[in-house]
Amino acid sequence: MHEYPITQRIIEVADSYARENNADEVKIINLVVGDYSGYVASSIELYFDIIAESSRCAKAKLHIERVTPKLKCNKCGEYFERKPFSFECPTCQGEGSPTEIGQEFYIRSIEV
């Protein structure tokens, strides 16, 4: 349910950007959403079409780039995707630690 207000804010930002650039409509919004960001990409897509109806974003396409979380090996420094029930590095079998990769959430670009 917390995707509704964040989707509303994305549309406000894009609408404001279009207004500042004297554009009648927003064509594309490129969004980056990490799997561990706390937001569900499919819910944002669902709310987007509903909320955007009365804005400059009504005809806009929402492109979402999903970012898969990665661990960093404490031994060799390699970044890797965690396998279920394991923190083992596939390169050197060292132990991986959590990183901020996969927690991203931002608007990459807006095309008017």
C-alpha cells in the first residue's frame, strides 16, 4: 500500500519537470527499483496508470529497471548474487557480506 504515495510523488516530480521545461506531456519516466528497496515494482506500475490520468504523465510510459541485491566477498572482493541458504562466494568460497546494491530507488530520467 505504501507504493501509492511514492507513485504519486513520482508523477508530481515528472509533472513539475515537464512544466519547468514548457512541455505539454511526459513521454517516458525511467525508474530504478532495487529488489530490497522496500517498494514493489509491479505495484508502482499498477498505481501509475490510475494516478497519472489527470496529469502531464497521462500518456507516459513507465520503464522500471530492477536491481538484484548483491553480496561482496570478504576474501576476494567479488560482488555476487546470493544463492538460497548460502553466503558463499562462487569464486573463492569466502563469505559474502551485504551491500547497498539492490536497495536503490530513484528516477533515472524523465523524457518530455
